[in-house]
Amino acid sequence: MNNLLYSERKTGKKKSVDFAVLKQLCNKRFRDFLRVMTSSNRFREPILDHDGIQHYFLAKTKKLTLNPLAFESNIQTENDLFDMLECAYQFLKDHIADKDVREIFAFQLNKDALNSYGYEMSWDDGVIRHKPEDGMDMLVNENVPFDAIPSAEQKITDAIYFFFKRNATEEDKKRAIKELGDLLEHVRKELKEIPHLQADENLIFKMLNEYSIRHHNNKQMELPEPYLTWFFYLLLNTIKTFLKLKGAKSVTK
């Protein structure tokens, strides 16, 4: 509570930012990016001129309106803003070998602007995605041993990508849930034998089979939000718990 402003303490929540404020906050970090690329040679890289940067952004975005030198006036939509920020990250990756530079760029954007808007930029690839709900980021980002299920790491990574990508549709979220459901299908018999996961196993497959996720016919029911999000976290938590249990057993053998 001590980190909240007076007006925020009324509700106990940090204020979220609207798009106009978000754009202004991002503009500062984008100007810093341009300064690094055009007026500093401290990374022992060739100094790049404005024409070179403009050409790069045009080649990447295929949009004449996304001129990096006219950030404030050209950006009118959330998609334009995020395209510009992702392109800036990629530019840093392509032109500066020191990865700390782009990681600092992502960190500052997240801290100053994106987190308050419900998004985050990945430090690894510069992709902007929806943030997990409060308290769920640890589950989403948790590393677990993946050996117990074939292709588990890739399928979980894909599911997280489709669920949280910035333009995720309801179908994208269902695809993510189906990916996790298919993984659990491989170990369904083992789930039934684990006392604390038995109830989850019964619920998970009942929902996968009765809602329009794995099957599509007139008997299927729809699963709207916020239930899609709840179900995604249930599946992700179940599969990661299973993998941790299997990993612990393999260590003790």
C-alpha cells in the first residue's frame, strides 16, 4: 500500500493507463533507442543514420506510416505502437551484439509502460504479449523437468504463446487449451493413480470432451471467458505438477 498514490489507496489498486498515456510513456523509451543508434558509438558499432533506420522499419513493418522519426504523430493504434516497439527491439538485436542493450530496452518499457497496460515485452525475443493474471506469472514462467512426456516442452511453450499473444482470439485460446489437453491425454492413466490429481483428471477430460475444444458438433457447449482463462491455468498447473512429481521420482531412483 505504501507504493500507491493517494488516489490509488482509495481502491487499493494501481491505476491502469489508457492508450494515450501508454503512447507517451513508450515515446520516451523510443527516443532513447534512437539516441543510442544515431549518436553513440560506445558499443563499437558503426553509427547509423536516420535514413538507415527508416529503411529498416519500412522493410520490417511494410507500413509507410510507421516512421520511427515521427513516433508521436504516426502511431494511432495499439497494433501500430506494438509493431514499432517490437521492430525497435529487433533492430537492436540485428545491429548491437551486446544483448544487455535490448534487455534494458525491454525492461524499461515493461516497468514504465507496458506492465500497467496489461502487457509485457519478452527479454528473449522482444515479442509483446498479454501478461498473466496477478499471481499467475510464476506458474506460466516456471521451469520444470519435461522428460516424462514426449514433446512436452515445445507443446507447453506453444500453448503459452497462443494463449498470451497480443492479438489472441478465443480460437487461439482454445488451441492453447487443446495443446495442453493432448499432452495430458498421454499420461491420463498415470494421473488417475496420483491421489491429489484424480479430481483434476476427471474434471479436465469431462470439460475437454463436452465443450467445443477437442470436438465440434451440436452436442458441444461453448466455454466463454473468464472460464477459458481459468481452464487454461488448471491444465497448465496440472501438467506442470505432474512433470515435477515425475522429475522428483527420477532423481530419487
